[in-house]
Amino acid sequence: MTITKERKQDLIGQYKRSDVDTGSAEVQIAILTTRVNGLTEHLQTHKKDFAGRRGLLMLVSRRRRLLDYLKRVDPRRYLDIIRRLEIRK
């Protein structure tokens, strides 16, 4: 579902590329992954929450677009972020 302000700042601190970075692709992917994981856990207990399922699909596709962009622009950063977040099996 939503993440707390402290958790978001922690994620930005972990995945930022420079001291003033708050919106790079890596940071956005990390935040989206945290939201996807939380929403997936929610949907496992609330199976009929179809609005939540739609939101999950939108988050996953937004993350997919960011990952595609990162793969196209800098494949090394792409491989690093999927390794760090353990997105691919």
C-alpha cells in the first residue's frame, strides 16, 4: 500500500546516485518495488480487492517502463538495480 515518509527517505538514501539525488530511475524503481511488495501482501489476504489489483498492475507496469528505460540507457545500472532489489529470479 503506501509507505511511510521515513521508509521512503531510507530508500532514497540507499539507492541515490549523488548527494542531491531524489528522483533517479534507481530511486523510483526501489520505491515502486516496496509499494508493489506491500500491495502484493495485502492482496494475498484480500482476494476480492479488484481496485487494489488494478493499482498493483499500474505500479508494476510503471516499474517495467522505468526498468526498460534504464536497460536502454545504461545496462550496467539496470543489472545492478535488479540484483540489489532481487526483482528477477
